[in-house]
Amino acid sequence: MKNKLDIDLRDNGALAKHQEVARLMKGEIERLLPDLADYEKIRKFTIIGEEFTVDNGALTPTLKVKKRVLMERYKDMIEAMYR
């Protein structure tokens, strides 16, 4: 399934890398959190092209996020946001 930006909407990786998706997310963050103090605002974010599921080890069977697993899996992306 394609859209006007010619992105395959079933391909999470393509969506995660597209600049228009990042622009949309940034706009939504700014729209939803306007009253935060400057030090509380989200400055950088990374869109991950993978769902968090029990099967891929990102969630527990009770659907809680496995923070240690994700911190290790996405260590390079997280470090890049702090450079």
C-alpha cells in the first residue's frame, strides 16, 4: 500500500527513516507538550522501525517494557542522541 509520499506503509523501516514522518512526530510532540519548562522538553528523538512485542523480547508477557533489553539493543541510537 503506497500513499502520496510514495512510502510502503507496511514497511516500518521505511516509515522510520522518512523525513516527513519525523517532521510529523516533532510537530505532535510540540503540540501536545507546549507548557513544559525548557529543561523538560523533548529535544531529540529517534523513530525505531520495529514494534515492541513479547516475541522479539522487548516486552514481558504482561506487556511491560524491558528497559534493560531495549537500552542494550538500541545503545548506539541512544548514544547518538546525546552527542
